[in-house]
Amino acid sequence: MPTNIPSPTHHGPDDATGFASESVPGFATLPPDHDPGSPGPVPAPNDPEPDHAVGPAVPSAGSRLPLHRQRDFVSLWVAQSISQFGTHVSLLALPLAAAVTLDASPAQMGLLTALERLPFLLFGLLAGVWVDRRRRQGLMVWADYGRAALLGLVPLAALAGWLRIELLFGVAFLVGVLTLVFDVAYVAYLPAIVRRDQLTAANSRLETSFAVAQTAGPGLGGALVGLVGAPLAIGLDALSFLVSGALVARIRTAEPSVAAGERPTPAAVGRETAEGVRALLGDARLRAITACSMTTSTFGWGFLAIYILFMTRELGFSAGTIGLVLTMGGVGSTLGAVIAGPATRRLGVGRTIILAQVVNTLGALAIPLAILVPGWALAMLAVSESVQWGALTLYGVVQVSLRQAIVPDRLRGRVTATLRFLVTGGAALGGLLGGWLGGRIGLGPALIVLGLGMGFSVLWVTLSPLRSLRDYPEAAGV
């Protein structure tokens, strides 16, 4: 099972599953009256939210150029690539800090996993309303800086001798809050800096960078953990967020003007939240994606909660060996990102989504069987990691692009947040479920149960209009 189902440090294109690829890891197009090649209006001096822009917003001269020649997209792309590299070190180092450095129990590992996602359950719907009232770029920058500061506490605590599991719990929760803000703003922000016809290509490039980081990051993480220990290795992720925030701050494409809306009274917030819920669940295609992603995320995070323990305690893998396994996930993820465009053109959008979920389930079920053939365990996990991440990345790119082609700009943050609330709320419960099952029936049997659970995700998309969806639809009206 891919262990880099986003930790609280992850942000990537796929925010729907809680897999990279959230990532990552919401979804929209520009309004009908907006020229898809222009960056949007520059805020007037009396714009209701001018203080949330970072630097002067200026039109993007490269908006009609290929993506690799668009300065603002390249800034975002490089920022994500750097932060993802650091994140993939932490994706190994953080659970190892709990499991090895602090000798955490299965229940504590499950709680750590749940706390990473709990902010999405507590604040997810409100975050959507808040983000839709503000400019997204500034929110992203400060979320990056905040996560850098919080993650930096872990190596400092280790050096000072007061690292405790309670500190990891607190860091996981607070970083999760900032990741919620970043993720809702991030996916809503991308269509403001690239044309609609470039969304799939942009998501594929971002996901490819994620895959490259996934390939190299765990190997580096394993080496760093072996050299300096898990807590100090997390410091690299903190530095990557500082660089990411600085690069996002350089983006100058103007976002569409932010409507003032009603005053944020409880009644107004309730009405705006309900509008986002209706937009997501009122569309049969989005409803199927949501149910599929919730199922994958719930059982996947349960799988993740005990996966590291399974490798260290049942299979006897070292940190370096675990890093090697995770590196193979990057190989599959790279392939999944590369084939997303050709796959949708050949198979259609709906069939590509269904195929990706079938392959992901089969890959998950192979992992616990490795305990039966110890001599082949490393090879089995490496292949499974690669297969699963290829499938999940393919699913992530296609479903994100689909949602970006459906949801109008003014609902973008709320639809994103509603989806995140449902999907990552399930992930929080899944983390607790995984820890409980691991303690009750053993790590291997628990992984089998959780892998079978992921298989139900296939039913949601198969028994929906997605089954016959060939092409990305036109944008909905605003």
C-alpha cells in the first residue's frame, strides 16, 4: 500500500482520495465570461480582500504559451517539486520517529494517522467558505511557512531531549490544519494560472514531479534516518516548505476578483456551505467520485496506519529497505502520470477511472501475502507499491481534471472543502480502524481486511454515469 497517502505535510493534485494526488495531495473552470487565456481582472484599490494578495498582481504574458514557458506555472511547479522532495523524506521519517524512536503501539500509530486528517473533519466545510472569500495565493504562502515552523519543532525537540509522542500528535494535527487551508486554496488556484485546455497537462506535470520526488525521496529518507535518525530527517521537509512558500509568493498572475458576498454571519456561512454541498452531491458524476474516493481513503488510511509496523515488525525490514520499497512507488507514479492523457483518449474518462481502482485494489491485496513467502517479501512489496501508485496517480490526474471541468469558479473552494471534509473525515476514522484491527486480529490479517475494503471503491464508479463517460464535459455555468 502506498505509504505516501498524504501525510499532513503533503499537498498534491489529488486531493480527492487523500492520496497524492488531493497532491496531495477541488475543481473548476473560469466563469463563462472569462477569457481562458487571460489571467483575470487586476483587483481595484477598493477590492474587498486586497490584503490577501502577495505582491502586485499583474497579467501573465505567457498565458497562451506552452506550460514550460509560463513563468507563474513554472514557479508553482518548482515549488511543489521541492516541497514534495522534502515531504517524501518525512513520509518515512515521521512514522519511523513514532514506531522506532518512540516505540509507538499500533493504537498510537492509528491515532497519529487520525490526527493528521482530523482538521479536515472539524474545519473542512468552513475552510471552503473562508477560501472562497479570499485570494488563494497568500493563503498558500503562509500555510507553507507555518508548516515549516511546526515541522521544525520535531528535530529541535529531539536535540533538546524532550521529543514525546504527544508532540508528534500536536504537530500532526496543527500541520493538518494548515494543509487543509493550502489544499483547498491550491486546487482552486491552479485554473487561475493555466488555461482550461491545459488543466490535464498541468496536473500531469505536477503529478510527475510528485512521482520523481516519490522515487528519490524515500531512498534519501531511509539513508538520512539511518545516518541522523528520524526526527532530524524531518527537518529537511521543514526547509522544503520555506522554499516552496517563497516560490509561490513570486507568482504574479492576477486571480479573479473575490466577490464580497454576505457578511460572515452563521446564517450566511450555513447558506454558502450548503451551496457547496449541493454542487458536489447534486451531480451524479461528482457524487460517484466522492463515494469512490471516500472508500479508498477510509480503508487506505487504515492500511497506512499499520503498514510501517507490518514492515518493521512482521517482515523485519530496516529503514533503508523500507525506503527502497517506497522508492518503487515513485516509479509507478511516474508511469501513471505519463499515461493519464493517452489512457483517457484511448479508454475514455470513465473507464480509465474504473481500471485504476481495480488495479489499486489488486496491488493492496498482494502486500499482506508477502509474510507467507519471506524470501520474496521485498520483491512483492516493491512491485505492489509500484502498481498501486501507478493506479492511484492515474486515478488522481483524471478525476481532478474531471472535477476542474465541471465546477464553476465561485464554488471552487466550497466544493473542494466539502469533498475534503467527507474524504479525509473517512481517513481519520480509517486510521483508528486500522490501529484497532491491527491490535485485535494482527497486522497481516488486518491488512487483508482493509485491502478488501478498498475494493468497494470500484462499485461506486462502475454503477454510475461515469461508466459511459468518454470525454471531459463542458464547464457548468456560474
